[in-house]
Amino acid sequence: MATRRKEKIQKAFKEGLEYRVALPFCYTWMARTEKEYEAYATGYIKIVHPEFKVIDVDREKQAAICVKEDKTP
């Protein structure tokens, strides 16, 4: 019986595509308002994924919708 090897999949971030980034659970109870939650999420994305730009923040799903920015001049 022959076995197949799984091919390694490389993650490729393409400019213009939207990415859903999971946010830490603690932000849900730390933030008192929706605006404060968005500020926490934006700061988190800037630190963890500096190449991404936040488009939308979904508090119910605890995720931020982002696109990759092109930083070349």
C-alpha cells in the first residue's frame, strides 16, 4: 500500500486581499466601549502584523479584517 506525503503549503499574502486576524479574548472584557475595542484591535494589529492595515473590526467574532499595505515608495 503506497502512502502519499503531504506537500508543504506556503502562505502567500497577496496585496489587495482581505485577511481575517483573530484578536485576543481579553480585549472583550478589557474594552468598555466599541470605540475602545477598535483601538485595542488596531494597536494589536500594528504590533503583531505591521504590514497589515485594519479595515473593519468585528467584536462578536473577535476578529479584525485587514489588507496588506505596500510600503515600497
